[in-house]
Amino acid sequence: MTRYVLKRLVLLPVLLFLFSVTVFAIVQAPPGDFLTTYVATLASSGSSISAEQVEALRREYGLDQPVWIQYLRWMENLAKGNLGLSLEYQRPNAELIGERLVLTVVLALFSFVFTWVVAVPAGIYSAMHPRSALDYTLTILNYVGVATPNFMLALVLMWSAFAYFGVSVTGLFSPDFVDARWSVARVVDLLKHLWLPAVVLGIAGTARLTRVMRANLLDELNKPYVTTARAKGLSEWRLVLRYPARLALNPLVSTIGWYLPALFSGSLIVATVMNLPNIGPLLLRALINQDMYLAGSILLIYCFLTIVGTLISDILLAWLDPRIRLEES
Amino acid sequence: MAAETAPAVVASVAEERVSVASNWRLVWWRFKKHRLALLSALVLIALYLVVLCPEFFSTQDPEATDARLAFMPVQRVHLFDGTRLSPWVPGVVGKRNPTTLRMEWRVDESRKIPVGFLTAGHPYRWLGVAPARLHLVGAASTDSREQVHLLGTDRLGRDQWSRLVHGTRTSMTIGLVAVMFSVVLGVLLGGISGYFGGLPDLVIQRAIELLQSLPTIPIWLALTAALPRDWSPQQVFFAITVILSLVGWTTLGREVRGRFLALREEDFVLAAELAGASRRRIIARHMVPTFLSHIIATSTLAIPVMIINETSLSFLGLGIRPPAISWGVLLQEAQNLQTLALAPWLLIPGLAVILAVLAFNLVGDGLRDAADPYSQ
């Protein structure tokens, strides 16, 4: 078990190195650089900047250097824990990303908890009462849940909240708390706003997980050991929860590996629609403005979150399922 | 006596039918039992008919803008005029609000615009070649000001129904083409990996793991943002299908590899080898057909994922770009709350997305259950 985790941890820097090269290649691929976009923006707003000034800025940002030197400079800074300077905002990237990163992770974790808290009981109920009215309702909801893109769901919710209740459900904080320091009141305010985006983000996953749980449990319930337990007079609920439900959970745990990362990257779309202050909208802006060090750093953070998400699920699975542990040792 | 033997005879006839039926026939028999999957298949056929010739199904030119017709609401179709079957839509009268300078529309039930089938409308080229004017539905009125906007209009006064129909072509094709790319890559690389094993297997497996641990949406966004701005809609379309299938093939690649690994040990492959069949023949004639139905089921389930991805990318402004029309491009119009409050009908294209994804998922589920005809 320890060896298994260690092996994964050793691989982590290797993966991150490969990703950093890929990410850098992608963010500096568009023709032109930040300054070309910057000059174009200035021109469209009526002001201008002299060619010498542009050249001076280009030299200052190191944009005149060959690509591999730019990459090495970025890496050198990263190794020092310095995420570089945002060309657009003229502020350190770490400062821009900091709180937004925390909110990204918190949102994903909330969605994750929501998914499991809803999907597992719903799946168990459906499997215990197949073809009941509630089972059919859940099945229909599941199909629709999987079929609805989450930005669509966010739009519909935002629109109905506005049209029927006159409230705007965008953002993660009330106006008073947007720039406030962290305090208990601010956390409470965050929680008040967080649940809706968390539900929006988690709906599709909840639907999928409910179906998997139902199918897994139905398979287990047909096995002889369940009949034996029933013949011995165990109550239905205890019987189901004691063994079959636990066995049915195993394949579900193995989905964490892709589900948690999917939540991290999926939150990008929900955040853009609902105007949430996490790293998604920041990345979008950075990509459009060719603010490449900011875009590159955020992309690398997404990669890191993805790898960590997979790692967590591997560890959980090895801990839950002895067969995997034995195989590895 | 006779009553007792009859069912047995029927059963044995049925058994005989099953034992001589081809694999595909068995799959079809099982698929047919899924009522919902069958219904969904019909929905998909209808959608692809629209894909073939969206111009015929549209009521107006999807590009025609008219600022005076901006944000016109949905005109509800009434099938009966009194008791007579004669479809019509109510006229809509607009008045500019003097303070907001916005057009405010009011439905005028007393003015009836007749709706006709197979009417003549704006000219187009049928399947891109034959010139035509025929449209499925349209205003059956000689007055050119009396127009039908089945789903209202957008901020530039473009007819949303016509745009939706044209968007269907792009969105439904992109899913299909991206999955086709994924299948080719997945079967090829998964096959090599599973059949040959050894070094190729190791390299391909590591590549799959690497691709699968990429955060998909951010990377897609970065890739599409890197596409040159001056590319034509066709080039962008092609690039996006390639970008989507870059990650899409990995799931299929894994599955194909697993099948190859299992099949390699089967007796019938050994028999074919002993009979002197070439490697290519063994793969193409003996191995692939046994899991082809699985590949079809898996790829059917992959299409809706591609559709959602395309829609999301275009919605964020980094996928298909206007003037090309796709469902995501249409939904981009509904991006902010102000517009939504003013024109909630701009969300209707989202229903098309849900319908298409639902239909693909149901057909895919039906196919998956039917794919293994010998299991019970």
C-alpha cells in the first residue's frame, strides 16, 4: 500500500513536467503575443502606443526571447514558487489565483459531497423497489440530468430565480462581502451562495452515479448470499445495507478518479455563466487576451488538481478493496 | 395432447430461428424490444433529415437581420381557425418604448397570419446544388410583411427557428464526425496495443493514461483559443472535431484493447492461425466482427458527450464561431441575465440539445443491451 502510493508520488513530478511542456506549447501557439492583442485593444478604444514602447515592453516581458528560453524562465520561476506576473493585470499571478483556487476546490468538493449524498440513497432505493413509481421518476430524472449541459441548467435556474422571485443568484458572495476579509460571517455568506452552483455542477454526475448504483446493487441482490440472509430473517434494510450495498459501492469509488477531476474542469463553465470568482473565468480571459503566463499557470494548476484527484481515488480504492492491495504488493 | 405439444413445437421453431439467425438479426430482435430506444431512433432519423436539408425546414433566411424585428416573441401556432383545420399564428405588433428605446411586442390575436405547408419562400440551393424555393412551412400570405417567427427572433431580428434548424446541421454533424475520428483512432491504436502487446502496448497505454489525466475542458479551451482567428468556418469545424476526438479515442482504445487481449486466447483465433490465415484476415474477419456491435454501442454513447462538449465550447465563445451556426452559438445569445429576462425564448435551442442527447443516450443504451445477443 505504502509502496503503491509512493510509486504514484514519484510519478507526479514526471507527469507535471510533461504537462508543463504541453501547456506551454499550447498557450504560446496562437499567432502574435500578448502585446499584439494589447495594441489591438488600445487601437479599438482609440488610443495608441508607439512602436518603440511596444518593443521596450516586449523586451521587458521577455517576449522577444526564443520560446525555449521563455519556457525555462517560466519553469525557473515556478520552481521558486513564483507563478509569474500577469501581463494584463500587472499583478503577481499567485495573488490573482490564490483565493480563486480555494473557491474552485471548495465548489468541486461541495458538488462531490452533494452527488454522493443524493446518488447513493437514490440508487439503493431504486434497486430495492424496481419498477415502482419513484423508481421510474428517478430514472426519467436521471436521463434528463445526464442530457442537460450544466451551463443550460445554470441559465434556466438563473432565469427562473430572476423572473419568479426577482433575485439574482450569480456570484459567490453578497455585495458586502465581495472584498471583505475572511471571517465567520463571510464563510456563512459563502455557504449561502455556494449550494446552488454546487448542485448545478453536480447534477449530471448525480444522475450517472444513481444509475450505476442501482445497476450494481440489482446485480448483488440476485446473489444467493442475499437469499440466505433473507431466509435467516434479517430485516430488509439491514440485509441490504450490511453487504450488498457495500459491494455495490466499490465500482462507484473507482469512478472518483475521473469524477473529481471532471468537477474541477467542469466548474469552469458553471463559473463563467454564474459569474463565480474561481479560476475558470480567469483562465478564459487570459486565453482570449493571450496573457500566457497566467493562462499557463492556471492550466498547470488544473493538471495538478486532476492528478491529485486521480491519486486520491487510487488510494481510496486500495484502502477499500483488499484485492487491489494484494495485487500491488 | 395437441394442446400440450403445440407450445413445445412453437418453442423449438423459435429456437431454430434463433440458432440460424445472423448476429445482426439477433441484435435487431433484442433492440426492437426496447420501445423507448426505438422511438429515440426515430427522433434521431428525423434530426438527421433536418441535417440533410435545413433550408427546406427553415422559414426564413437564418442570416437575414432586421433591427426592427429584434427580440420578437414566440408566435404560438393555432391549428384550428374556429372549427376549421387551418393553422395560423397571431400577428405581433411592436411599439418602441420612448424611454428604453426598445421594441415592445404585443400579441394581436385578432390579426391572423395563415400558415401553410410546402410554401414558397426565400430561395436556396437544395443539397447545395439544385435551386429551390420550397419550404416545409411558411406564411401563406401574399403580404411580405406578414411573416412567421415560430420561435421568435434574436437581438438582430434573425428568425430563431431557422437558425435552430441550421444549427442542428452543425451540432449533429460535429458529434458524428468527432466520434468517427475517435473510433478510427481507438480501434487502430487499441487494436495494435491489444494484439501485439509488448512495447507498442506499453507506449500506447502510457499515452492513454497521459491524455486521460489532462483536465479536458481547460485544455480544449486553450487549444481552440489557439486556432487562428482568420480560419474559415469549415477549417474551424474540422479543427474542433479533431480536438474533441483527441481525448475521445482513449476510452474506446482501452475497450478495444481489452477485447483483443481476451480474444487472442480464444480457440477460434488459434484455429484460424493453424489454418494458415494471415494476421490481417484474423483481425478483420474473425476478431473485429465479434466486438463490432460493442464498438457501435460505445460510439453511439460517445456522440452525445461530443455534442455537449461542442455546445459548451461554442457557448463560451471558443468553439464554432459566428457566422457559422451551431446550438452552442445560438445559446451564446442567451448568455446574460438581462437578455434572458427580456427574451427567455432564446433558451429554446437548449431543448434541442437535451432532446438530441437524450435520444442518443437511449439508443446507445438499447444497443448496448442488444449488443451481446447470446447473453440473457
